Amino acid sequence: MSELHDNVVPHEKVRSLRDSIRKVRVAEMERTDVVVGLQESEKARLEMLSEELIDVFKEVPEDDDQFSFQIVPGTQPRLWIDMTSHVLMGRDRHSYRFVKETRLGRMVLLETADIDDMADCITEYIAERIIEKERALEGDWMLNRIRQQDVPSGKGLRQLANETETSRNTGESRKLRDCFILACGMVSGMVIGAVGLVAFALYANPFAG
């Protein structure tokens, strides 16, 4: 029995300094809710969320200006993600509420007290917005490309006019040639007919001359 006990590997407890710091800060904010105003407490919680997303914010392309990523203080502090979406604290002052303003009104994308779940949701939202912008830019490029192919250039228009003029001149030349051939045929027929009549008259009356 002692041998089995000796072979058991003791479980190593995994410690995370980051989680410990978070717990301490949450405990401090719980006390802050009583000591100072609720606005400061909400702002502090939003700052914690912003810190969780700092690496995500850094990965956003520098030329992408659709995001703001800033906390705006006020009667109800907000962490703005872009021009239409932000995070604020729920009514219980402990849960995060991620909302988006739309033409149909305000839409709640997620409400949770878990800071990790909220950070994941915001990260996915940012990724979707970046992809949407890339698709829009690609669509604009394709549309311009199609327009350039459908609308001929100035050189193409001149070439088209020249080809039309050449085709028209060719048609007129063919008509003139056909008329000339027809006229020649008629004249030739008349001459042959006249000669035939004279020959027939001489043959019928050889002493007429």
C-alpha cells in the first residue's frame, strides 16, 4: 500500500498572476462601489475590459479607421468599439453589455458578467467588421473594373466610327458596282438585239441593199 502511495505524483497547482491581479482588482472595485460614486466603478471595470483587449486593438491594421477603442466618461461611461457599437455596464453594475445602434434601434449583442466572454465577443465582432470592409473594397474594385470594360475608351470610339464609315462606304461601292453591271448588261442586250434584227432583215431580203 505504501508503494502505491509513493508512486502517486502530487498534483501541481497552476497559479496565474494575471488571474490573481484580476481578483484583487475586482475586490477593490467591490469596495469602491460603496466608497466612491458608481461612475468611477463602471469606468474602472471598462478599463479592465480594455486591458483584456489591448493586444487585439494592436493587431487592427493602422489604415483601418472604423474603430475608436476609447473609454468616454460621463453619466454612464462607455467603451466605444466603433461609431455604432460600445460596451457599458448593466443595471447590476457588474455585468458588461455590448450594444450596437442600428436603423431598427439598439441591439444587445451580448450581456455577461464574465470578462473573458465579453472580450471574445468583441474580438469576433472586430474580425467580422474587418472582413466586411475588405469585401466592400473588393466589390468596389470589381464594379469599377466591369465599368471600365463595358465603356469603350476614346480610341475605341474613334475606331468604331471609322469601322462604321468604312462599312458604309463599302456598301455604297457595292451598290454602284451592281448598278454599273446592270446598265452594261442592258446596253449590251440592246446592241445585241439591234444587231440581231439587222442580220435577220438582211437574211430575209438579200436584195434590199
